[in-house]
Amino acid sequence: MQKTGFTLAEVLITLGIIGVVAAITIPTLVSNYKQRAWDTAANVFERKLEESLKAMNTQQTLAGYSSTLDFVNELSKHFKVTRVCKNNDLLNCFEDKIYWNTLDISAGKEIADELDLSSFSNAHDLGQNDWNTEIIGVQFANGTTGLVAYNPDCKQNPYSNQVTGTSCLAMLYDTDGFKTPNTSGKDLRSINASVGCNFKSGGTCFGTPFNPSPLTKAECEQLKGDLGISGCYFDNDYWAGAVKTCGGVTKMASRAELTALSQYIYGEPVS
């Protein structure tokens, strides 16, 4: 009887094909798995944080603090914390360097800027220019690390379960703690915080888009000299509110820069 089978050459060719396919597909599968794990960890963390802030709202302990440390000490009663790092010791709770993804319109691609956090100290460093509170470092029991700043104008309504409390804080957090890659959009996430450029245009850095709180005409008149506003004409002036948040007229995006951004995103200027 004649026997049939594979030759050694055929077996080696087959194994070679399998190896090539594995080399192409496995890195993508691993990357997708890691991204799903980071996304899931972030969703779980933010849900737990929201539940804790709602509990604080119900107990009327969400608002009324003059310092971030007092707020974090109260939060730790609802969300288990293993370590709190005071303002002069932040890097014992968080990485000293991170990578922040930025859309560079001039280059037509996203780049990762390395940021040094060793100089971080107050809410301004998390993009909240007018809070005037310090940053506190936190390590949570689930392994997440974070930098937190508290909003002293935080509001609460003990009769409403709709208050999430996220407007009371700005937070940069890492779902993997001190493990790499320490990169925004991966293990690194933020809540009401902007620590790097959201996009660049001609070398100018712009932060995350936001919905400004309006200024009254009286507030605008009081601040216009510091902000570079030429005249105040309206109550509920959202443009003046945006100027205040950005830190002055000179820090606002120009029409040319906004046109370049809209062209990049939409393919044509937006009127």
C-alpha cells in the first residue's frame, strides 16, 4: 500500500507561513487587548468616583472646603485610598514624566509630547486658572494614581441625586499607577484637567475645548484691564468668560488659527 504524507519542506513552509501571520496579527491583538483593559479600568474608576461624590452630596460634605487636602480627606471616606501625598510631595504618588498626545496641525498628525510634572503645584497646572487651590497626590486602593485639585466654588444639592460632583475637581489619573506607558488616551486619563496642548498651530499651544461660564458686565469691567478686553457691553458675556478662563485676550486662538483647525478637521473653513 502506498503511504502519503507531508514532506519536511512542506512542513517547514507551513510553519513559516504560520509564523509570519502570527508576527503580523499578535501585536495588534495585544495592543487591542491593552486598550480595552485601559478603557474598562477608566470606566470603572470614574463610575466609582461618581458614586462617591454623589454620596458626599447627599451627606452635604461635597462643598465648602478651602483646600484640596480637606476635600481629599473627605473623599477617602467614600473611595478607599492607600496614600495621600501633600503638595510638596506629589511625585511619591504620581509619575514625574508623562506623554500627552497632541494634534499638530502643521505636521498633519498626532504627536506625543513629554511633560515634566516635577513643577506641578496648583490648580493652574491642571488647566484651572481661577481656582487658586493646591494639587494633592492620591493613590487609590485599586492601583489608580491621581493628581487632584479642588474647586472652592463647588456647589451641592443634598436633595438631588443628579449632582455628580465632577465639577468640584480637576484630576489627572493613571489606571496603571506607576507602570508604563503613562500616555494620554491609554492608561492616562483626565477629568476637567488639561496638562498639555490639545492641538498646536504654528508652534502655538492650545488646550482642551471648554464651555466657559459667562461674565456679567460688571465683572467684565472689573477684569478687562487685566485680561486685555477693550470694552464690556453685555451681561452673560460668554466671550468674556472664555477670555478669563484662557488668561487674557492674547491667549485666545486667532481667526487664522481657528480656520487652520477647521480645515484640518472638516477639510474646509467653517464660517
